[in-house]
Amino acid sequence: MIMANGINGHIDDLDLWDYVRGGRDYGERIIIATHLHLCKECELNASLFEDACGELLENSEEVPMSKHSIDIALARTEIKTKTMPLPQLQNEIYGHSLPDNLKGIKTKPRHFLGPNVWIAPIVDNGIPAPNQAYFLWVKAGMQMLPHSHTNNEITLILEGGFKDGENSYHAGDIIYEDGHTIHAPEVLGDEDCLCLVYQDGPILPKTFLGKLLKPFARI
């Protein structure tokens, strides 16, 4: 059961604005949409941004469309419907319940990094997302190996929580990391931790064991 009370980690305003305008890629949009489903504060901010987008559209100049625009749009919709397989209904991920907005998400089979950690990559209607988005499960009390990032990473906690340095995060929190981060998060308490993760660059292990495991991790 996902409990997301007392959320402290929220969506960056720029990310939220881009999301409302239809920007960001599939993996980022999944994480933002799920956080909005869990966080009333960010949901309210998204509504304000949507109102602002509406005002901008109403005040923008009209641009004439070509006479074939509607036909082209309908043709593209028809092609996409025929070639893109519908996602299979998935109410949980390996025994862990999912928020309502993720029911229907499709993943590749999970792979283990050991008995205490597994990863299940998310698939976009049968086509892998351009950047990595995946579920990450870590057993209670487990500490991840030290690593850094080549680019950006966004993590949304769905169940449990973890400690990262002096900071502790819990269900509903969204955490941003970048290439300057070097860390080894540790799962809090006696509850397993399930996260939704997006990254646009591979991790960089900082230990010999981590470098050995990296090919199996595929992140």
C-alpha cells in the first residue's frame, strides 16, 4: 500500500512547467504524472500552470492552417493506432501495488543485481523509452554501492524510504541528482523500498564490485 503523507521532495518548477506544456520525454512524464497523483501541493501548482497556458493560448495570434492539416493529423493517428500495441494491464509490479495512474504500465522482465536488488525497465507501448525509466526495488536495510551520475537522475519513492547522506526521503518524495553527486543511499527501517527512476545517462560506479556489476545492472 502506497502511503504518501508529509511529502517533502517536490517537482522542480521548470520541469512542471515543461510537463504542462507537453514537453519532456516519456520517462520524465511518467515520474511527474505519478508524483502529481500522490502530491496535492504539486497537483495544485500544475493546475495554476495549466491556467497560465490557457491564458497564453487565448492571447496568442491565430495562425492559418493548410487545407490538408486535418487529413494529415487523422492519418497519423490512424497509423499510430495500428502499429503501436496496446499496453497490458498491470495493477502491480512483482507483488507491489501501483498508483492508479501507473495501472496499465508495461515493463520488461525484471533482472536482479543480487538477492536484494532488482530492476524492471519500463516500456513505452512496446517501444523502449529514449532514455531509461525503470522500477527499482531494494530490500530493507540494504545500502547501494557508491556511485555518481554522468547526467541527470530523477527518483520517485513509491514505497519505503532511504537515507542519502544527511537527508531522508519517504514515499511520494521526488529526488533530483546530477553529475556532481556521489552517494550510496541506504534503505530505511524494516520496509523494502520501491522507486520509479528516470535517468538520461548511465551511472558511474565508484568501487571495484560496482564496476563488475554494472554490465548486469544495465543502467
